[in-house]
Amino acid sequence: MLNGKKILLCVTGGIAVYKGAALTSKLTQAGAEVKVILSDSAAKFVTPLTFQALSRSEVYTDTFDEKNPENIAHIHLADC
């Protein structure tokens, strides 16, 4: 249903963070490519590893921490 669609999910802190994890799972199962940005506060409720496993993609917690200079994270995420 969502094959080929790119979705950027921004998750902030709060008890409802678990809903973001469930949404990530459902979107991925429907064929979407899900990229997740997780705030520091959100990571206190659910770890980035949870979202990484559900989305099958890297989870971003700091879009200015460039691991690969050829892939600028905040620009790459804007292409979602």
C-alpha cells in the first residue's frame, strides 16, 4: 500500500512515544521507507535501538553529527 513512499517521523518526549514505535512498525510493514528523528527526551522513554529495529533504518538523534561527510544528515532527511 505504501511501497516506495518515504516518511520522516519526528518523535518528541512524552509518555505517548510508544505510539510512535507502533506507527513506525505499521508503516514499515505497509512498505514505506521510514526515517526517524528522536529527541533526547523521547530517547528517555524508548531507545533509538527500538526505532532502528522497527524501521530497519538508522535513527537520528543529532542531525549535525556527521558520520559521513558525503551524506549531510539534515539535507538527506529533507529528501524524505
